[in-house]
Amino acid sequence: MTTIGSYLAVANDLGRWRGVAAKAPAVSAETAYFQAKISQATSIDALLADKRLFSYAMKAFGLGDKTYAVGLMRKALAQGVDNPDALANTLHNPNILAFAKAFDYAAKGAAVASASLAETVTGRYVEQAMQADQGRQNPGVELALYFREHAPQLTSVYGVLADKKLLEVVQTALGVSPKTSAQPVDTQARLLKAKLDIDDFKDEKKLSSFIARFAAMYDMQNAGAAPTAVTNANAILYGASLIGSDEPVGVDLSLILQRQAALRGY
């Protein structure tokens, strides 16, 4: 099955797949620990002092690769989110901003450690675990699910540049070489602005179209699907006269699935 087919199989039944992820022993054990301990995290110091609790929270917000950055996160939490010049608002990292909003000790103090926070964080943790499970079978599916979750919250292309997963999806979909990441940030931003309208991701149809474009390009680059299926998906996405165009093209995702089913003979 192509990446778009595998992605849609999950995206169209998220409740089931989240349930499967939540019941995994490692996930359920960490979730139980978080639920038992979060009420004790009544301050920034208390949250950061419990490494297991802090790690769970960071992973829930897609920051698992930044658990070492305790100093950065302490500063972000201490400054809060109300001031436009606060660190969380100037890093252009939507995950750090979401984390700071959830753990807004600067505005709420000890009241942050609430039942609603626990529900929010555990829900996000399970989502990340589910995406990681899918990624072990097909990394492209994990990237597509992650993009679906986070892209609508983007406010500028700098948010894309600050997130490795979002950037990989965008570069793959647009045919932008990863080597451009070595260029100055402002140069990269100008390149993406010329090819991309971030506001399109707030439109469900345009978001789905972009994910489908990414999935087709991902399979072409990674040989993750049978050549015939990849060629078929690419033709649906772009049309023969639009291959190589920078313009997004609308796509009927159900049509892709129908064509995939025909190729498999059922």
C-alpha cells in the first residue's frame, strides 16, 4: 500500500488507533505515572525536578528530542506567554509555545496542575505514541499524521523551519532539497514563502491535498510503494502537465484509494 493509503487508513479511524497505542504496556505505564504525579507539579521547579514527569510532558508536545534543554524550558515557562516578547513567542517553535501555554505557571501558578491539564497532556502523549507506532512501519505515515496535527497551528514559515518533521514534509512535498537547511534562516524563509501559503493549512481540503502530495513524493523518493502505484498517485496529484510545478493541486483522496484497490485486484 502507498503512503497515502496507509495514512488514510489511520486518519479515518483515529479513535481505534489511539486506543491501541494507549493500551501498549510502555505507554500505559508512563501515563499512569504522569496521572499520579502531575498534581504535585505545582511549580516550574517541581515539574523539572521529576525527570520522568518532565520527559512525559515534553514527549507529549513533540519535544522528546529536547528533554536535555532544561534551561531553555525553564526560561520559557518562567516568562509565560502573555508578553509578545516572551521566549516561547519568539522561538517560532509551535511545540514549545503549546507546551508553555499548557504549563502556564507564570499566569496560573500552582493551579496549572489540574485534571484538565492531565487530560490534555495524556491525550497528546497517546497521539505521539500512535504516530511513532505508525512510523515504525512507514516513517512517511508518521510524518503525514504529525503534519495533519500541527500544520493548522502554524503562523509563519519560521514555524516550519523550527520543526524538523514539519520541514521534512514541506521539503519533500515541494521538491526542496534538504541541503537548503544549511542556508541562513531568512534565506530559507524567503524560499518557502515563494512556494507556500501557510494559511492554506487551515483549510481542511488544502491540507489534505498537500499531505497527499507529500505522500506521493515520499514514495517516489524512498521507493516505499510499487512503481505503478506511485506513478498512479503522482498522476492523480499533479496531472501530466503539472509535474514539477510549485503550485498545489487539488486531489480527490477517495479516488487514490479506489485506484489502489484496483491495482491490488479487489
